[in-house]
Amino acid sequence: MQKPNKNVLQTLLEIFIVSSKLGLTSFGGPIAHLGYFHNEYIRKRKWMDERSYADLVALCQFLPGPASSQVGIGIGVMRAGVAGGVVSFLGFTLPSVITLILFALLIQGFDIGNAGWIHGLKIVAVAVVAHAIIGMANNLTPDLPRKAIALFALVLTLLWQAAFSQIGVILLSAFIGYLLFKETKEEPHTRVDFPISRRFAIVCLGLFFGLLVLLPIMREITSWQWIAMFDSFYRSGSLVFGGGHVVLPLLEREFIPTGWLTEEAFLAGYGATQAVPGPLFTFAAYLGTVINGWTGGLLATAAIFLPAFLLILGTLPFWNILRSHPKVKGALMGVNAAVVGILISAFYHPIWTSSIKEPVDFAFAAILFSMLVYWKLPPWIIVITGAVGGTLLSYL
């Protein structure tokens, strides 16, 4: 048996150390993460050139899933193949996964339904999601046609709260975007090469779509909770365009109506997720732990991130061809606009309806929003302020 190349092991160790540093310090959501990545990978270490990094970011914003995690995986793949992608993902993700699993285990022994600090974390979610909506709306709905698509998605997801409403809205918005923006001119781009064969990429894409079809079938014909959990998290991770905040309504409709966890526990975990660095998709680790202990947390994490892995590995070799087609870009523009409407819908329910009960709640949310947006304080300070403030409000 051939021993691994020492240089390869050193490269993998280096990737893990650098990505772990990012996983411990990258606060602020996916856009902030891309800034941290640029500083660490491009400016300091020069692992990629500026244009290649911009191309990789463009690819990951095109795909559903956690964009910052996919960029990290892509950089790892370019550095050391598939193993490099896996190591880069683990370093960036494990710190927040471990923290949220411990948090979920800690609160399981308490009655959190009426806890003041939980109410404070729910108000934090109001401020954070409002900030995300404003930023995404400015970037993704700059013109009237895309504003109209966002409004369509908002109205439909509010009035039609079925299991597959968001999927239907995303598909319909992609078709509308294709019709409206198919003549959009593509700017000249550079070629980016990745050390992945097209055969391996096709296998990954086949596995992605195969699991998307087979898991719901297996869920129906078996009574195993593990398969049901894996299906729910995998499907949520497969259908999220626009970053971690957008996974909130998908997960909420997967787990709260079924009674797997309460709305209070759901929103408490979402608020706590804002306090930890790394990708927002690690919220799944908290949810899985609440539902089925630490093993459930690990299963949920694997399930929600697996689509991101399969898609990035499956599309890297084809990206140069795919991105040259304006029709594909037009469909994506429609999807991105719909994401804004879906996020506003989730902002109203469950976030606003379960958090803002009194005028003092709205006043506190306004303070937290100002701290985050105008004073630009770190998210962990906002979370601590929210928990302390919620505890104080409970005595009023």
C-alpha cells in the first residue's frame, strides 16, 4: 500500500489550520465570510488570483446552498483536490457545529418557553433578518421587474403555506427570470481550472438529484426517524438560494408543524446561531441535537451540507461553459429576486409574529438593529445585548 505523499499531508494540514482560524473568527454572515476569505486566502497567502476568486464566488452564488462554505470548499479543491475541499469544510464548520450542539444540550433541561433571555434572542433574530433583507434587496432587486418577482414570491409564500410552496415559487421565478432576462449580456470572464474530472462531477450531480428523489420515497415507505430527519435537512440544503438566512422558512416548515420541536426552541437556536462564527447552516446542528441528541446534530449537519458538497464538486468542471449562457444567468436573476420575497415572508412569520408582542419589544428591536447596522457592532455583542435585555424586559 502506497504511503500518502508528505507534501500532500502538509498541504492538507495547512488548509485545516487556516480554515479553522477562519471558522473561529468569521462572524457576520456569508458576505462578511467572503471578505475574510479574500483577506486570508488571496491577499495574505495568494492561493488564488483575484479574478479566479471572483469567478469562484460567482459560481457559488449561482448554486443553491451556503455560498461561503462552497467558496471554502472550492478553494480547498483547487489547493489539494477533493481531500482539500473536505478538510477546508471541516475546519471552517466544526467550531460552530460543536458550539451549537453543546448549546442545544445545555438548554434541554430547562423550560425555555417563558425565559426572558430566549425572548431577547428572538428579538435579535428580528434585527438580524431585517438587516439581511435590506442588503439582499439592494443587490438582488435593483429594477422593477425583479421587485415584482420578489413581491410575487412574498404574497404567494404568505398565502400558500404548503410544504412545497417555496419550491414552486423558486421554479416559477426561474422561468420568469429566463423569459425576462435571457438576452442579458455576459461580461468577458477568465477561465478557471479545477482538478476534478468530468466523470467524477457527473457522479456527484447524479447523486445530488438521486437523493433528492429517493429520500422522500424512503421516508414514506419506512418509519425510521433518521431517514425522515435526513430527508428534511437534505431537502432544505438543496433548495436554498441566497444564503443561510433563507434556510429559516424551509426548516421552520419542516419541523415546527410536525411537532419535532417548539417555535420557542427553534427561534432560540436561530438567535444563538448569530453569536457563533462560521456558516449559518450550522443552525442544523442545533436543531438536530434538540430533536435527537448529539448524534442527531451530527446527522443534521451532514445532511444539510451534503447538497452543497455534491453541487460544488459536480459543477466546477463545467462552470466555464455554463456561465457563458445568458439564459442561465437570466433564470438565476429571477430566483435571486424570489429569495428576497421568501425572506420577507419568513420575517413576518414566524419571526415578527412570535417576537414583537409589545411596543417595548419593537423599541428594543430598533435599538439592536441600530447597533448592528449603524454602529456596526459585532454580531456577538448584539446577541449578548439581546439576551441580557430580554431578561431585563421579563421583569417589567
